[in-house]
Amino acid sequence: MLDQKETQKLPPLLTPQALAEVLDVPVSFCYTLVRSKGFPSFRVGKKWLISTDKLMTWIDAQTSTDECKDEKKV
């Protein structure tokens, strides 16, 4: 997971390709994410962009569910 110092080094907007590098996942998965409801992305013409600040908030929300908390106890 990215720490705060690493997050501050990121540009304010990421492309799906940059997001794939940050998350260490395939680019195809990132395109699935950007199209999903609730994910902090938007389009400018044909180009998808992801807000870095909102991405970090989204990640926090995903990792703070009851299910994730239960997994941490194990």
C-alpha cells in the first residue's frame, strides 16, 4: 500500500496506465475499475482520468469495511 510520502509524489490525475503501475495490477483491470460505479474517474474526450486524492479516499473506504477488519484480526 502507498504511504503518505509516496502518495504526495503522484500527479493529481492518473491515467489507467499510471494507475496500473501504482496498484501493480494489469491495465485491463484498471479499465474495469474506471468504468465501475463509485470509482473516482472521469472522461475527457476518450481519455480516462483518475483523481489521486479521491483514489486514496476510495481505497480507504474499500479497506475499512467490516469484512476487511475481520480479516485483519486473523
